[in-house]
Amino acid sequence: MRFQRDDHGFGTVATLDIETTHYDAERGEVVSVGIGHHELGAPAGEAEYELFHRDVDGEPALITRSMDYLNGLDADGLVTYNGRGFDVEFLVDRMYRLGEDNPRPELDGDDTHIDIFADRKQRADQRGEKWPALEECLESYDLPVPKTLWNGRTVTNKLFGREVGPVFLDAVASDSDDVAAFHDLIDHYLRTDLEANLALYYADIGRDFEPVHLGTETSVDV
């Protein structure tokens, strides 16, 4: 689904995506957090992506590190795909349940956080249509869809939550040699989602952005 929106005048855009073991913060936990930022008008290849993964320090440390990084960026706005309905609230809820400080991003405001899924969801509801997947939105703008394969299976949110995430956390807990391979897998999955957020936002506001990670494929057997 395409969506035409006003240009908010952000000179530098940050973007956020998280991976979890379940969509419900009461039943799942955070596995990885990806954060990107891009200066308006710069080539897509100059966007920077910082990827944070669970390690022996645990979940609160992961969330704190990633939110400290995001809050330290000199960005004017935050762009997410369902970040208001899921990513940000999941992080906040997890930290509350863990008895830790609120990690809400400083850019999570009405004028600075643009959730490019929320408007599409509202339009789909008005039309009686199903909510659009990220991949469908990419295809609507003729943007290439990336593919991340784990043991020959395409990684989706469902597969990540049910299998990839839990197996990775087990590998971390046992200090397995497989951790590095999982990092490669999750890095690709996160980085392409982050670039997709940027690409869709710029397409929505009519700005040029030639992605470099969308359309790529990574396959990891572990």
C-alpha cells in the first residue's frame, strides 16, 4: 500500500526495529534491537545501522544500550513500521516487568515519531481490507523485497519468535560457537527492515532514496 504524506522537514531521520520471541511482552522477550539513521539527501549507502543483540549481560542491558544509542543520535525524527503499536511499547513494558527504568525514546513524540504503518492500518480499516505487510508496501513502490533464510526457511516474524529467537538465546546462554552465525542472520534481517522503513518513508514523502540492502539475500544454516 502506498501512502502520500507531508514532508516533516527532518534533516536526519532515525529508525528503530526490534526482534522478540513473542508479540506479547508478558509472554516474550527482546532478542535484538536495530537502530539506523540517515541524513536527508545523502546516498542510501551512507545510512548507518547499529545492531544490538542479547548477550550474557541480559535483556535490560540490551534495551538500555540500544536506547542510549538512539537518544544520543542527533536526529530530528524517528520513523518506524508499527513502532507506536509494538516496538516502543514492547520495550517499555519489558523494562517495567523487569523492574528497570523507562526506556522510552526521546523522539517518541507526536511531532517526531512517524509510524508509517499506523496510517496504512487506518486506511485499510476504512476500506475493510487486511493490514498491509511491510513487504507488500515495498512492492507497491516497486522496491525489492529482501530474503533472510535460516536452514532453508524464510525468516518471518512468526518463525523468528517461535524458533530463531529462542534457539539464539539458548546459544547465548551456553556460550555456543553458533552465536556468530546467528549474528549474521539477525543482522541481515534487522538491517533490511531498517532500510525498508527509510525507503518507505522517503517514498511516502516523494524523496529519492535508492536502497542498497533491499533485494539482497542471506542464508545461514545453524
